Amino acid sequence: MTVVKQANSKRKVLLYPGEDGYFVVEVPSLPGCISQGKTRDEALANIEEAITLYIEVLHDRGESIPDDQVEVVLV
């Protein structure tokens, strides 16, 4: 799990290799907020932009922004 800083807060993200060789990155605290990139750095930069846009849409709709309360547990 990687932490991406966004608008004075940090979001935990899942970063993993996709089937197509790209890196996939998801934000568990923001359902549906997913991006990818050819490199790890590109994927992280892309998800930062996706997080910004996601939060802007929530704000414009007057919806609350979910807290980043993700717990990582190995089983």
C-alpha cells in the first residue's frame, strides 16, 4: 500500500501490476477512483490527478468527502 499526498491530506492507494504491463492504482476510500500508468511514477501522478477531480466532483455536488480509514491486514 502506497500513500499519496492530496490537498493537505494523504490517501492510501493500492498499486499493483496490471495484466497489460501497466501499473494499476486504486483508492479504496474513494470507490471507483482508479488509474494506471506505464511506470510506477506515472501511475502515482495519474492517481493524484484522479483524486483531485474526484474530490472536486464530490465538493461540487455538496457531498461529503470520505475519510481515508483503510486498514491493511495480511491473512
